[in-house]
Amino acid sequence: MKQRTPNKLSAVFDRFSCKVTKATGSSWAFLIALLVIIIWGISGPIFKFSDTWQLVINTGTTIITFLMVFIIQQSQNKDTVAIHLKLNEIIAANRAASNRMIDVEDLTADELAIVKKYYVKLSELAEKEKGIHKTHSIDEALANHNVKMHNSNT
């Protein structure tokens, strides 16, 4: 597999977004934002609640919100990839798990709907067994269920 060298801009943006996401998610960031709003509200009578006074807060919050969308999305993308890799490792390490679930995030919405139907079926079979932890793959669940039904009928 060819190894990709990371783009310097991407690396810088990644580090920046991680730091900003952590900082803006802190209680200090919330308190600072609250303080800005309080100061803005208190300054209303001083500026006679003018259009400019309102424009300052509207413009400031719009710009911050617009930029934060990209920063938060970058952090979420990275976290999502990390979670997928961790789950893939668990699937790959567990002999009883279905390897078909590795990289399932690359499926289309229609394909995911089909896979979901299988897991709904698995849940229904497990419910008939009076315990959701007794089966762990669709194929095995169906085979176990069929054996149990055959044994109970004989």
C-alpha cells in the first residue's frame, strides 16, 4: 500500500482545529462568551440600542459560527476515522465477529439499509432466544435459531 505524505496545510489545520475544539469546548470559553454577551447587553443603553450596536453582536457571532463549522467538522472527521479504526480492530481481533462489517461506513445509504435489515433480523432471532447476547453473527444466529426450532419440534 502506498503511503501518503501528509499535506502541510492539512497537518497545520488539523493541529489548529484540535486545539480550538478543545479550547472552545471548555468551561472557560463558555464563561468568556457569556461575559461578552453580558457586556454587550449592558452596553445597549450606552449606545441607545442602535442598529450598529446590534450589528456588532450579529456580525461577530455569524463570523465565529461560520468558522467554527469548519473547525468542528475537521475534528469530527478525525474522531470518526479513529472510532472506525478502533471498531475495525475489535472486529478483526474477534473470531466470532463478522469481518463483513469492517469498512461498512463506505457503503451507500441503500446498502446500509440492507445491512440494517440483517441486524434487525438478528435482533428478532435473539429476542426469541430470550437474550440478545446469545448470538453474534447473522449467519450463526440463523443457524442457531434453526437448530433450536428443529430440536424443539422433535
